[in-house]
Amino acid sequence: MKILMVNKFHYKKGGSETYYFTIAEALKSKGHEVVFFAMKDDEHNLSCDQEKYFVSNASVQGGIKSKLNMVLHIAYSKEAYSNMKRLLEDERPDLVILNLVHKQITLSVIDAIKEYNSKLPIFWTMHDLITVCPSYTMLNGKGEICEKCLEGSFKPCIDNCCIKGSKLMSILSKYEADYIRKRRWYEKIDLFICPSEYYKNLLKRANFTTRNIVTLRNPLPLNTTYELLEKVEDYILYFGRLSQEKGVKELIDAVKNTCIKLIILGTGPLEKELQEYAKEYKNIEFKGFQTGETLKNYIKSSKCVVLPSQWYENGPYSAMEAMALGKPLIVSNKGGLPELVQDGTNGYIYKTEDGIDSLIECCQRMISL
């Protein structure tokens, strides 16, 4: 078979791209041919034969041209439609797998696919919740969990400035969500794939489509090594984005007046604020953003890895990468995280509704082992 993989980014940016390239690698290993469709990015993109079909860069973080392209084509891109049509005619795939496509690529590619061949199957992996929440995270402008858009109207997105705290971006995102609903694009998808049962159940509850939704766990890269290390140091580890929804401040509060050593790896919008908040506690260290062998060695030497997320996590690669190295987890009871942990067997699950007391207890139990 020839499979077309579609994703806005064609470089290893995050978990969605880890999935995108891992699936491609796995398919190739089984003798299938894989082709790609994504967004242009001369600085970051990995080279491939299909890059001539890629769409122009569009991002609110980009230059003026990129920002304008994003605003003007947030719901429908004629460029993406025509480029996809050309790619389909030249490559003639047997299956299309969509990943992240909203805003930068747009769902206009679905029209191109169905006009090319109405029977060509389309699978879509749900890496986030954008089909039922314009902000895709179910967090409002204050960083609080919000499920109001599940009731059928996307107006709360504007009322709460859910998109980066911006009224304009929230208006545009509501427009995009309403436009997609009007075009009934989700009804043209053959199968929606969710990496967690939680996401599957939430999407079914939202009733955004009549199409089938299934659970399929994210796969780790084929070259992943699995280890079990007995000699470890007495510190717990957080690695990932330093932002409000990740719960790093709550983790700091849980250990700051204890003898538990905490190492924090990563960067993000709260990096300086969190460093300032924790500077007087000698048992808490920030080691910055780490990758490759350095990150792997921090994970290997840790007592456990903590994911104290305050939002609906899906199936985070950070958790599975830690488990592959034999690390137990401490996770919050949000989203798909509890599905990865058998409480008391390969980690602990703490209840966010109990404040930090439950997290403190889990950390102390882990360190005492």
C-alpha cells in the first residue's frame, strides 16, 4: 500500500510529530510506501520528495507574511486544496492519515481527497481536542479546565478569550469551528483514532460526528531500547513544558518543605517565574531544556518521573519514554494519564481534587521504596 501522512509540521517538534514519523517508519518497515503533505519550513523541515507540494508557512509566531496567511486562510486554504489535488494525482495513495491539520493546512484538503476519489479512506489521529474545543486543550483564557463548548456552541471561546488570551484569535477560532461544522467535514472521515480511552469517551460525549472513534495507543519509535535499572539516585524528575496546565508549580509546592529532591527539565512561558518561586529551596533544581542522551541519563538516574498535569493529557510520550527506561510514574488523575499507571504497581495516581496533599503522599511513598 501507499499511505499519505498529513501533518502541519514536518520536523520533530513534539509528541504529534513523534507519532507522525514513527507511524511512517513502522509502515515502511512492513514494506509499505509512505508519502507526506505538510507546511513549508526551510529552517526546520526534514527533506522529502513531496516537499514541492507543501503549503506556505502560516503561524502567529512567524513573520508578517506568515501571520497574514494564517488569519486570511484560517478555515479554508485554496493553496492546500490545489496542492493536495496535485499530490493525489501524482502519488495515487491507498490511504490518507491526517494528524494536526487545523488552521495552517485546513480541512480544505478533505474536499480535495474526496473529489479525487470518494472511496479513498481517511483516518484521523486525535492528538488534541480541537474538534470539540476551539482552543484544543479545554483550557479557557485563565488556564482553567472548561467544557462549555461541549454543549454545542463555540461562543464561550470568545467570552473567555480562550486562544492565547487574545480576543481576535478567539473570534477567528470560533469562526473556524463554525465553518467546519457547516461544511460537515468530520462526517467525511472514515475513522477517528484516539491515543487514550479518555479522549475517545470525551469526543463521543460531544457528539461532534457519527463516524467511528477507536482507541489506539501511541507507539514508541522502533529504535526504542527497554531497560530496567536497579541503581538509581534519590531524586524525582519532571521533564516537559513549563506552563500552567502542566502542574509544575503544584509539584514544587508538594516538595518544597520536604527532603525530597526534585529536578526539573524543560522550558516554557513560566520558566523564569517558576525559577524565582523555587529559588530559596535547595532541594529543587532547574537544569534547563535537555534532549538526547543527556535527557535519557537524567531519566535513567531518577527514582521516578512525575507528570502533575492539571489538564486533560492524552497519551504523552514523556510518560511512555520513562516507562521504557523502567521508571515508575506519579501522575495526576486527569485525562488519559491514569490509563498508563496501575496504581501501586508501576506508579501512583494522585487526586488533583485533594490539592497537593495527595501528591505529597505519593512522592513520599515513592522515595521510601
